[in-house]
Amino acid sequence: MGDEQEFETATTPPRRRARGARWALGALLAVALVLLGVAGGIMWSERRVSAARVGSGEAGPGAAATGGPALPDRSTGPRSAADAGAGTKEEEPVEVSLTPEAVERAGIKTAPVRSEVSAGTITVPGTVTSDAYRDTKVNALVGGIVRRVGAELGQPVTRGQLLAVIFSSELSDAQMKYLSMQAMLVADHQKLDRTEKLAAIGAASRQELEEISATHHAHETEVAAAKQRLLLLGLTTEQVAALQGASQVVSEVAVAAPSDGVIIARSVNPGQVVGAGHELFTVTDLSTVWVIGDLYEKDFGSARVGTEASISVPAAPGDTLRGRVAYIDPRVEAVTRTAKVRVEVPNRRGDLRLGMYVSVTFKAATGERRTLVPKSAVQMLGERAVVYVPVRDEENRFAERPVRLGLAVGDLVQVIEGVKPGERVVTEGSFLLRAEAAKTRAGG
């Protein structure tokens, strides 16, 4: 048998012998990999168990002796029951008790919780115009040539101030006619006196006396009419009374300001020929102006005569003027579907200029009631809002009350829940109460 095996080995081809060697080497490598995998799994399991023990505080003394760093706790929950109650404790409302001296020193004051009907707002564009009822047109009472102009556009004027001087031949003709009629009236008066004396002695008939008397009365009426015409042409009563002869005839008439105000229109210059009734100036009182806005159809029910309005001026963003609706046009424009609304606004400082674009905001009541407290009464504890309410029947003791806030309304803020109308909240000194509440939580 041995000889046969040796013979077979010797006679085996070289290719077959190489194939067998490779197969044997692959088998050895597979066994080695299996052994390494088993050893690695055992080591990984031991390491995992050790880490779990370290994280749970159950590591043996060998772990402490090695001085290795503890694994960080990446859990989001509290570590202990004391830590779990810390957040709840900070959010629990507390009561604060102060001594009378501390209350007086802190200057604590309270204010009632208010309840008001909520109001929405409607904002429309508007344009500033003058109060048409305060505009005064200054017209030429007599035709002539403008000799002098004494007022500039935009200039403030007072009643009686000289605005212009007009040379007029018509005025001088009217004065001459008045003097002539006055001379005829004097002659008629003398003739009437002589006729009355002659009629008394029978030298004049009754008919002659009546005719002369009627003529005298007619001349008196004509003189009165001529005098009135002079007044209408611009002469004063004193000037007419002083008119006794041709040397006192004047050919210039002064145009005076009819009222206090500002010159907003001027249509005359020196040397210009004007006729009777020609508009020379426009004087207006700008202490009150009109703001004309466009109100859309859908907003007609929100604005009424007397509704309060706020005027915002682009040139002064922080300045708001107040006014009231005085008129709403009953006509609706066919294209824009809007109606003109007129707001009267006091303008004593002159902030509103004619032609300025503004925004008009109307307050429209919605019928909903809301609870309001002063902003100074609200204190913030992180993201929570609280107020401090005096404890009933316990003086100098205040309870912290969490509240849910709404929108701000000027110096007030809406409270959706937490307090009720009629209760009182601390306004001045609430910051001190917040500090005392924090001490109470820390010491509790």
C-alpha cells in the first residue's frame, strides 16, 4: 500500500498538487476568521455591560480605581425627583407679604381692571383742505388800476390790514356827483324855507309849497343814495363825512383784510387793471382745517357724523392729531365707489398744510368687550406674564396671578384670562413684588 501511495504521489500531475494546496490554505483562513469574530463579540458584550454599569452607578470598585471619565448623561429628562419638581416650583404662583413700612417705601399703588367695548380701525387716504366756511374772498369794490399790493401769498394778516390800493376814476366821479347833489339839496332847502315864509303871509300858494317840498325830499333821497354808493365803493364813514369840497375828493381806495387769517390766494399785481367784483385775495383761518377722505362702500356702516378720527402725517410719523367726522357725502362716485368724508381737525400749531396727504383712521366699535390692565401692572417671569392682586381682607398681602395677554391698546394691554373687571392690580411697585416673589420661591 505504501508503495502504491508513493507511486501515486510521484505520478500525480503538478497542477493537481497546486489546487490541493490552495484549498487547504483557504480552509485555514476561514477557521481563523471565525475564531476572531467570536472573540470580538465576547469583548464587545463585556464592554457594553461595563458601560451600562458605569452609567447606572453600579460599576464596581475596579472602575473607580481606574479613574476613567464617566459617560455623559444625554437624556432630556430630570435626573432626580428634586430636579423634576424644580421647574414646577418656579411656575407656582405665590403670595407676598410686606410690612406697612415696605409698602410705603415701595410706593405701591393699584388700579382697577377695566372693561371696554373693543373697537376696530379703518384707515383711508385723505387730503388737507382749508375750512371752506372760514374762507373769505377779497374783491375789488370799484374798477381801476392797482397801484400797490401790501400782502404776499402765505402771509398772516389781521383784520383791517392794508392789502392793496386801487386808483379809480369811478370813485372820484362818484364823489363829485355826491358833492353836486349835496349842493342842490342845500339850495332846495333854502328855497323851501322862503316858500314856507311866503305861504305864511299869503304871497305863495299852497300848491307851490307842496311842489317845492316834494322836490326837496327827492333831492334828500338822491344825496343819501350817493353817500351809500361812496361807502360801497370803499370809502369809510369818516371820509364821506369829511367830504365838503372838490379839494377833498380822493381817487384811491384802500382794500383792507376783512378778518384775521392767512393769504392763501392772490390774483393781483401792481399795474393790473381790475373791474368791480374782481377777486383779489382769499383770506382763511387755518386754526381749523378739513381733511377730506374717501370712504369705501363696505365701510359706510363704520363711520358716522361725530365719529372720532386720528390723523397721521407722513412728515411727522410719531405725531397724531385728533378730529371728528363732520360730514359724509350722500353721493357715491361711480368709478371709485367711494363717498367723501370730511373730518374737522384743530390746527393751532399749523402742522397740517393745505394739499398735504395724510392717513385718516376711524374707530369702529365691534360690540365685543375686552378686559384691560395698565402695562405697568404686568411683569414677565421668563415667558410667563403675571400680575399682583391685593389679597381680600388681608392688608399688605399680594397674590401673584398668571395672565394670558392680548393686544396692546395705548398704555393698556388686553388680558384674555387671569383677572376679571372690577378687580384691582398693582401698577406702581409691581417690580418689587416680583423680586419678593422670587425670594419666596427660592426660600420655599
